[in-house]
Amino acid sequence: MTNSAPGDGAVEDIDEFLHQMDCRLAGWDEPLERLRQALAEDELALYCQPIAALSGDIRHPMAEVLVRLREEETSLLPPGEFLPLFEHHGMMAELDSWVVRHALRHLARGSRVPRLAINVSAQSLRNPAFPLMIAEELLAAHVAGSALVFEIDEPTLLAGGESLARFAAAVRKLGCGITIDGFGRRAVSFAPLKGAWVDYVKVEGAIVRKLLTSEIAEVRLKAVLHVGEAMGFRVIAEMVEEAELIIKLMSLGVPFAQGFGIGKPQPIAELAAS
């Protein structure tokens, strides 16, 4: 009995057929091998987007680390084009480890931005060896744990579970910080933030962008600020683009902001030296 696919006639081996179609979808002949090559040969590039303090003397106390893939000499693929492949092949912990290792190398050489925020995937959170890798890389680079902040997205926060609690406890022992990214996109309760394990909460950009026109958006942001005061975390406004919005955030007492109005992503070496 043969398997068939619409428009392609009879297919003798459905697994081989799907593999070929997966390759076409990815745009590479062998996606898994391409990802392994990118990691082994350092064909990834780190970018950073600054996070500004809206008061105080330090202009950029933090920056979020972003990763790009070098496809050709002058071409860099954005994460949306290759991160789904890392996720599909179960390689996010390997990618996250690569990012941690190379971010620490930049910090070890000296940086005017003292803290780097690194996104952590759910696959890495489930890997008990991941915090051990962080500890080893911090030691090897002679960098204090306080120089790293790990960003966990809101869906992972809401899913909770033992792996999240284990990871947060482990990295906090190293002196690292924890940020919740995109808060307010789906969350309808502050209960998941209970406890003293969150250092920063990034307010979802859709809320921030409506601050100039929506009273509801302002009420929601103020609620996050009040809970932050009670629970001990600080608030970062995402997707800040207009000067008028920066003034509004300052009037509300929001301590940090990130977005194109603050600074665009740039190579990590350029930001560290700026």
C-alpha cells in the first residue's frame, strides 16, 4: 500500500517525502545539520537592544541580547526565521548555552552596559544541566552572576511547574536576575508573581503603546507598578517609540523603558563600547 500527498502523486515513503518537504520549508537542504554547523562554527551573531533608566545617572543599566544567524557574508537572518527550527529539533538549550557563553565573553572584555538580559527557552528550563552550565561559564569568564538577567516569557510563567521553580532558584543562587517578559498579554492575575524571585517585569507592548490614548491601559500599567512596589520587582515598559510616550512613562514613575524610541538593536560590541 502506498501513501499519497496531494498534488505529488503516489509517495512510496511518507517519512522521506515529509523530510524533503521540511527541507524546502526551511530553505536548507539539511536543516538539522545547518543548525549544528551554525553552533559549531560560530555562525551566529549577538545583537543588543538597550534598556534605558528613566531616572538616575546610569543611562543604559541593561541591554537585551538578541541573536541573528549569518546566512551569507552580508546577510543576517532574524530570529523568526530560524528559532522555530531550533525549537522543532529540540536544540534550544544548545542555542541558549551558546548565547550565554558568548555574551559572557563580551562582558569579560569590559562593557559600558553592566548587565545583559538573555532570553531562556522552555527547553532550557526543563534541562537540569542548564544552570550548571551557566555557573561554569560565569566562573570561566570571571564575571559576577549579577551581570546576567534571564528573561522568561509570560506563557512559561503561566505554565509554571517544577522546572521553572528549579531554574529560578538555581540562577538566583548564582546572583543572576529574573525578568518576566510580555506581562499582561494573557495574564489576568498577579498570583504567578508571588514570592521574591522576580526582579523585573516587562509590561506587554500593546499596553504601553495605548498609554497616550487609553485610560484602561494606564490603569493596567499603574496596577503593575503598585504590585511591583509591594512584591519588590521593578517595571520595564516595552515597545517605547515616541518621545511623548517616554515623558508619559516618566510621569507615571516607570523606572525602565525599551523600544526603538530608546535604541535600536545593534551589534553587541558596538553597544558595549558606546
